[in-house]
Amino acid sequence: MLNTATLSVTGFLIPIGASLLIGLVLALIYMFKNSYSKSFVGTLAILPAIVCVVIMAVNGNIGAGVAVAGAFSLVRFRSAPGTAKEIGALFLAMTNGLLTGMGYLLYAGIFTAVIGCVIMVYQAIGLGGNNDQELHKSLRITIPEDLDYTGIFDEIFDEFTTEHRLVSSKTSNMGSMFRLSYDVRLVSKEIEKEFIDRLRCRNGNLEISISTLMQHEAAEL
């Protein structure tokens, strides 16, 4: 529990304010030359403040704080597996929350600046592969209700994408069809039409749409 006898309101608010500022910086860094969803960036911006309050609530007990904050961070990945980059960003935000919660505001700022600069340099030089956001697509596939979609497109995805994940599935047309939504990253721009043609052969030539991630989010607003 928070020890109100030793922790003033000012002493409570200053670490939270620093955490929110650091969270905003981390969110902006994550957005630099990177594909992202608004919900994840928003979560990343407030996560340091949440972890900060958890640490203050357990009076600086690192073991208890990490256990509670770690449990919170896993909630996001219960239904959709996170990418390595997302998991790394969450751990970075949690680390800064731990630092601010323990009162090391200056060290949290230095850590954010150093790691942030390193991340931006790596993104700018394209470390680890092509960082072209145009390759990251939102894919929607309509299939008949009697088609088991579990793994039905995996062979095609393995050939035409470097990464893919099923984001959502829902019924449409009075339950006679399913609409599947995927996040995919294409191998190259030139194979998009061939990719769609192969999918059409598998889904019975029903509707397929593909768009960049940012176009997909704008359409949902």
C-alpha cells in the first residue's frame, strides 16, 4: 500500500508526470519509420506511468512490482501474439516505469534518450531487413462458412509473406460467410497481384481486399 505518511502528493505526481512524458517519447520513437496501430502506441504511452504507480504502491518492492506489472503486460497478448518488436517496446516502457517508480527520474530520462537514439538509428539504416511500410498490409478475406480457415492459407502466406497473423474473424452475410482479417508483410511489392490470385483460388473467388495498415485504420475511423 502507498505510505501516505512519507509520500506527499507532489512526490506522487512528479514521478507520474515524468513517466507520462517518457511514455510519450517512447511512443514517438516506436512510430519512427515503423508500422504501428494506434491502440498499441496509446498503450505504450501510458504503460510507464502504470508501472510507476505499481512500484510506488508496493513501496519499492521490485519483486512484487515486477510480478504485478508483468501480469498486466501479458493481458495484451492473450488473444493475439505480439511481435518481437512490440514485446521489446513493452519491456522498455516497463523498465522506465520501474526507474521512475523507484525515484530514479534522471536515470530514466538518460536511459530513454540513449535507447531511443539507438532504436532510431537502427530504424533509419534498416537494420534487420527492409523497413518499407508499404510492405506491411492489412488483408481481408471472405470465405464460405463451411471452409475451415485454420491453417488453410498458411502455405500461401509462407511463400508470399515474411510475417503474418490472424487479427480477427467474424461472420457476415447472415452467418453464411466468414470475414478474416490478417496483418501481413509481403516479400516484395511486385508479388501483390499474384498473392491475391493465389488466395482467390483457395477461398472460392470470394471478396479479398488488401490495403496498407494506415489506410485500414483510417477507414475504421
